[in-house]
Amino acid sequence: MDQGMLNALVLPLLFSLCGGLYLYVRFPERRPRALLIMTLFQLVGAYAYATAPNDGLFGLLVLHAAVAFVLLVRHLQTPTLLVGGAQQ
């Protein structure tokens, strides 16, 4: 099988995971944008998998999707803070 797509997407997907986790933990106000960017990386990876299926790429995409899904669910479950510190 062709390893080209896997080699081309390993570093961007790992960067997306590490950067998304860092932004999620360190900067709560940037969480929506970080989750959007992680979703866009997932879509690029899904397109690459559709054009050149590969088991390694599929495993990496499953890991990326699981992390993005867990972060998205945690973000949706956290209450938002209003101006002045009162919770909504």
C-alpha cells in the first residue's frame, strides 16, 4: 500500500492534537476556535483517507477523532461565565 498520505499527514494531525490540547487546557476563551481547527484537520484527514485508504492513517484519524470528540463534549458540558463572574 501507498504510505504517502500517512507520511504527509502524521505531523499535521499530531500537531493538531498537541496544539488543540494545549489551547483547550491553557486558554479556555480560545476553546471554540481550537475545536473548529481540530475538526477541519479531521476533515482533511478524512478526505486523504478517502482518496488513498491506509490502515495507519485510519488509526491516526480514529485517535484524532476520539480526542476531538472528548474535548468537544467536555466543552459543551462546562458552564459559560458571564461578565462579572456570575455563572449562566
